Amino acid sequence: MNPSEAARQTIRPEILADLSVSQLAARVRDVGAEPYRVTQILDAAWRSTATDWSGVTTLGRALQERLASELRFSAFEAVERQEAEDGATTKLLLTLSDGAKVEAVLMRSPADPRRGSGPRATVCVSSQAGCAVGCPFCATGELGFTRNLSSGEIQDQVRIARQILRSEQRELTNVVYMGMGEPLQNIDAVFASIDGLTDPLRGGIGQRRITVSTSGVVPGIERLARQRPQITLAVSLHAARNPLRDLLVPLNRKWPVEAVIRAAHAHARATGRRTTYEVTMIDGINDRAEDSAALAELLAGSGAHVNLIPMNAVAHTPWHESRPERIEQIANELRSAGLTVTVRRNRGREAGAACGQLAAERAGEPTPVAVARRRELLVAASAAALQGRRTAQPIAPAGPLRGDA
Ligand code: SAH
Ligand code: SF4
């Protein structure tokens, strides 16, 4: 293979959703088609059930073929659906053009007349294949980092989710960036995807219906406040004190709790939007009396919303979810500190919190030796953290992609 062939192979084929409206207009002009074709293409992509160029029935066959020869209609080679037992959740395992796999999860909820809200349907999207942060309770963290997704690869997860909902006569109401990956470590593509999703000609989704979840990338939170102020911020906190947060969210060594909270408060002030804090509840690790007291103290008076999520079992950790009674106690403690709290039950297991698990399963199990070693390290590190000692090194994933077993 000569160098130019090699270079071409590493360039992934362009996908429709990666183009801005003006870039698409230029393409349409280049192939000699009329300008109104742009609206027809975008309508078919976002407001029909077309899955390829031949489904864009408003275009003639010749134009369909011409566009198909240079632009992929969808980002995905394959879409596998898995319905959860609750009947309300659909997991999508999506294979990208280079074989990388990511997940998106679709969650439907009925109308809630008490809160005056209509039926909701939320899609949880991935922003990266794998994740470099490496939180030890997370299946995606275990996979290690493969690559960033492009803006179009992110948007197409929403597009597919909308098509599924449309076939059920339902509307997509919310988008959450809580799937695989750390969105603020792929911030340019994430912002470009928000622009596509909220563009009336494309996704047409209200900015206020979009939430970006971060494990605490401080400069990213600052940029979100400045550049996309209508978007809701969710911060994955998990622990209020540094020694334990160092262990649970390795990025905490770079941006400690105080810096993350400062940035989140500044975001709330600048945007007028209430921050959500997510706390994955791990039995005996972050649910002790001192942990909940520290959490209540840290967030008291912030007017924030706290989401308590029972930890999903992940094979490589020695940890499991907190007892339901304990989670309720903590919820009440936080409510007494003036915070609004929701406890995510069932759904967490099926959906957002389980994101990455399907892809992790497909990537193959790490070796038993690697898992055993990792469990040992986690037990030692959590014992140290519980005594308030900060450890020097994050614990490397045991996953097959890191290949250090
Ligand atoms: N990287 C971003 C967004 C993706 S993770 C972030 O960390 O915020 C989305 C949420 O799922 C995070 O709050 C994460 O902590 C949580 N999560 C990950 N693994 C989990 C598990 N095994 N059980 C419960 N929640 C989990
Ligand atoms: Fe990455 Fe979020 Fe998982 Fe941490 S919890 S490893 S930041 S995806």
C-alpha cells in the first residue's frame, strides 16, 4: 500500500450529518442539483423513516446514486436493537464505519398529570467510543479509549432514535449526553452536534431539552456556560471529598471537587439553569454517614438537583449498589439540606447508567487474572480512600483494549 492509499484508508467516509447546511448546499450545487434539494434531503433525514439514499424518495434515482457515491446517509454500518424487560427502554448497539461500537439508549415515560408533563422520550447518546477517564465502576471506563465520535456520528444516534419513536407515533422530547465517553473531552464535536440537533432545518430540538453530563472537565464547563448557555449541565460527583473522588473519578486529580463545584456554580449563575449532580451509589464506599454529610454540606444552598443512581453491577469491580433503605435515608438527608433529589430505580439498570455495558460485553472479557488484580487494587485503594488518604496513581482498566493483562 502506498502512503496516499494508507492515508485514504484512515479517513472515514463523510456522513450527511457531519455537514452543516451550507456545506450540504455546496455539495448539492457541486453535483449540479437545484438548491431546493437541500431541504428535501434534510427533511428526509430528520423527518421521515428513510435509512438510506434510496429512501429519499423526493430525489430522482440519478441524484440518489450520485449523492450515495460520495456521502453516507447514515453513520452506522449496523444497528442492533435490544428491548429491555421494562418495555420502555430500547438499547441500540451501533457499529460505526470503522467497526467501533457505541451505544445509545432510548427511554420512554408516560405522561405525569401530577407534574403537568406530557409523555417523554429521552435518548442517551455516546460522545466517544470508550472513555479515557477510567472511572472504576463504569463499564465504558473499563474499555479504555478508542476514539472521539464526529458530530454527525453523535447526531445520527438521535436521528435513529427519532425514527424508532416515529414508528410508534411518539415524539422525542429530550437528549442527554450520558452514554459512552466524556463529552467535554470531545467538546468541539459535541458542540457541533448540539448545533445540528437544535437547528430548525435539521433536528429542531429545543436547546433546553438537552443535557450534557461531565465527570468534571472544568474548562469544558466554563466553555459550556459561555458558548451554549441554554444547555443543562449534569456533573457526575459521586463523592464530596477528594480522597474518595480521586478513586471514583480519576480526573479529580486534575480538577478537584472544589474546582468542579466552583465551575458548576458559576455555570448556574451565568446561565440561570439548575445544575444536576449525579451520584452513583456504591455500598460501603460512598454511602457512609460521613459521605452523605459531606455531600449535603457541599451542595447545601446551591438549589441543585441530585440524582442518586444505584450502581449497576460491573464484572471487574468488587463493588455493588447501596441498599435501597440507605439510598432513601441519604435522599432525605439531602432534601433536609434544601436540595431536590430523585432516586433512579430500575431505569438506571436498563438505561443511561448501563450504557457501555453492551459494548463492553462485545469487546470481550478481560482475562480473569487482570480482573482479579484490578479488584485487589480497588480494595486496597478504597480502604486508603476511606481513611482519607489520597493515592498517587489512578487504577488502570483491566479491559481488553488496554491489553496489559
Ligand atoms: N462521562 C460522562 C457521561 C457518561 S457517564 C460522565 O461521567 O458524566 C453517565 C453517568 O452514568 C455518569 O453519571 C456515570 O457516573 C454513570 N455510571 C457509569 N457507570 C455506572 C454504573 N456502573 N452504575 C451506575 N451509574 C454509572
Ligand atoms: Fe468515562 Fe463517564 Fe464512565 Fe467515567 S463514568 S469512565 S467519565 S463514561
